[in-house]
Amino acid sequence: MTSTQQMPISQALRYCGEITKKRARNFYYGLKLAPQPQRSALFTIYAWMRCADDLVDDASDDSRQCMEQIETFRANTDTALAGNEVDDDDPMWIALADIAQSFDVQPQMLHAMLDGQIDDLAGRQYESFEQLHEYCYRVASSVGLVCISIWGYTDQAAPELAIHRGIAFQLTNILRDYKEDYDVGRIYLPAEDFAAAKLSPQQLRDWSQPDKCRQFIDEQVQRAKSYYDRSKALDQMITPSCRPALWAMTTIYRSLLRKIQRQPAQIIESKRVRLGAWHKGMIAFRAKFGGVVTRNGSH
């Protein structure tokens, strides 16, 4: 690999775009609709997120070593956001330092996301939705706030709505990934919700009480839908040229949630709940050419 000290910024930005195309199965279809330079900035933020996720996902049993890696990553993030060179070979750092000169990427937002990674590393479980909401803010709403700072917005209500949209996305992720997370010892859905339903996480994983399981998942779906609904006005608050990107990402995630609502037992099946490439491509096409985001906010 070319030394990052000699790599042109344009090459580092393309590198982040390639990571996004390869690994952002859902977000890529929306992010690519943003105009430049916002598109490259969003690809860079995604590449940063992917690196942060991998620190925990690839962690060995040595949690102390992983914590040290996270703190090094945190320090490197601050260095790059200050526009300084990072002593690391990953081209992502060059791209991050570059976009930080053009966009107001607040360090505390990226720090919050890293704090969420620490929660995952600790295997934290959540007694209440209030606790889960805090986690969702850290790993998703914080990124939503970064995104709107890159897109640009005119209404001061936008940050609060971006927080709600991030909660909606993360709640969708949690439902979609229930089996995968449970099998590695991570349970995100609140213990108080299981208790109220007289259902255990193991019973949900086994789908051993189908009626209770369906009702439980439907309640979780309704909660996620409420956050999509309360953030609907966000689409009209960001720069018009960037609205198709947000609309496409939101439509993809709401479509995933609808699939779960129609067939809730999918969350414990071996094949992950997902939309096909054709479906996502059509959503992106509608976002770009179909005039789907209108002045009154309807889709």
C-alpha cells in the first residue's frame, strides 16, 4: 500500500468510497446520491465507523487490549479532526483530516460512537428502554448529527429530529440482528419489555411461544415506527440537493422494518432480513429521479 504520508487526498477519499461500496449494504444506496463534496465526506465517515466497529467485532478475549486500541483510535480521531497527520497507515485518516477542514465534524459525536463500542465490548445489557435509548444515541444518533452537519440544514429543530431518526435506524438494526447478536451473547432489547411480555430472550430466540413472540416483536416494531414518524419533518430541513440521500436511506430501513412486521419470525431464521439489490436500486432510482421528496414533506 502507498504510504499514507505520500498518498494524494483524492486517492484517500476514493479508498473510503470503495470501503462504503463494499461494506455498507444499505447505506451505500443512499449515501451515493449526495452531491460532492458531501458524498466523499459521508463515505469517509462511514469508513471511520467501519474501522471503529471492527475494533470490537474482531476483538479477541483480551478486552483490555481492545480498550487500549479504542483509546488509540479515539486519540487518532482527535488528531485527524484537528487537521494533523496521524501515525497510522490507514488512508481513512487522511480523508478524515481533509473533510474536517470543510465540514463541522464535532469530535464529541464521534467520541459518543466509540463509547457505544465500549458498551458492546463490556457486553452491557439493558434493563429499560431509557438505557437502550442512550446506547442508540451513542452508536446511531451521534452519526446522524454528523450527517446533517455535512448535508447542511436551516431549521434549528433538525438536530433533535436527527437524533430521533438515528434511534429509529438503530432499533431497526436491533430487531433485524436479534439472532446474530443473541448467539454472540449480546441482548439489546430491554429486560423490562421481556418481563412485561412474560417472555425470555431464549424463548424469543427459539420462537418457542409464537403468539407471545409475534406480539412482542410487533410492540418493538411500533416503537421503532414512532421514531420514524416523529422525525419525518427532518427530510425538509436539510439542503435540498442532499434530501434524496436521506430519503433513500430512510426508505430502505423502513422497508426492512415492514418486512419484520409482516413476518416477525424472520429475525431468528438463518438468513438475515434484507432487501434485494434490485429493491434497493429502485429506491435509489426513485430518490434521484422520481421527485419523491416534496415541499410538504410527503413521500
